[in-house]
Amino acid sequence: MPNQQDARYTDPAGMPEDERMTSAELRVVREYLGLTPEWLAGHLKVSARTVRHWEAGKYAIPDGVRLEIEDLERRTGEFVSGIIDQLMDLPDPGVVTYRDDEEYHAAHPGIGFPASWHRAVVARVAQEVPALSIAFADEAAVGAAPRGRDRAAGGQGADGGVRR
């Protein structure tokens, strides 16, 4: 196991190999969440090289990493559901998203997730909300996107990007 791994990512004694997250599962879920290897590495406090090695199958993925990925999936799913709930009763549903991390974090300084995560969230919302309008923040009408709470970002406050 790489020496830069945090102790919380070490496997419990006797961890069965058939319960491990596979390299393919890690990459698919990371991409589905809109996360880069670099962002995930920073979040897990390991090197991006370690994440790439996990995804290449060079190193076994510790159980603690699997649990953290499952938590990111859960929090993201809750956020997606919250936005969908807000939009379903609107006659003209719309969301705002961001081109890059700089733009996203300027609008929402307390958010640790990258703009790519927000765009992945918006893509999932678009699958569930008919006729959803999507615009980049600089293209949206000023004041058209009230701020909400981002439970997926640990309640730090974010824009769900809902336009009314």
C-alpha cells in the first residue's frame, strides 16, 4: 500500500478480497460524480498518482476509500433529489451551472466540490426534470438564481442553481 495513505483508509484485518471496490468501480463512480483524480486525491489526502494507481489496478483500493466514495455518492444523491424536488412544481424550471472552478467558487466560496461535480449534478437533474433550462451563471439573468443550501457539500451553503 502506498505510504502516503491516511490511516483511516487502511483495511480491517481479514478484509475479504470479494468485498473490495474494483478499479473499474472507482473510476466509473468518480467520473459519474464529475470528480477529477486530482480533486479526489485532495479530498482523500493522498496523491493523484495513488488515485491513478487504484484506478489502474496497481494497488488494492482500501475499504476506507470505498466507504468515503459511498458517502460522496450518498451526499450527491441527496443534493440531486433536493434540486429535483424544488424544480418539479415550477412552470419553467431552470438551473444555473458554472464553466470552471474559479467561477463556481467565486459564487460559492465555502464549497469544496469542483464545478465539474456541479455540472454532473445538473446533468442528473436534467434526466428527471422535463424541459429543464440550463444556463451558465454569466448567461443567466441577474438575480434569477436564488441561493439554496447544499447538503451534499456538508451544509456549507451552495447554489442549487434553481431559477424560478
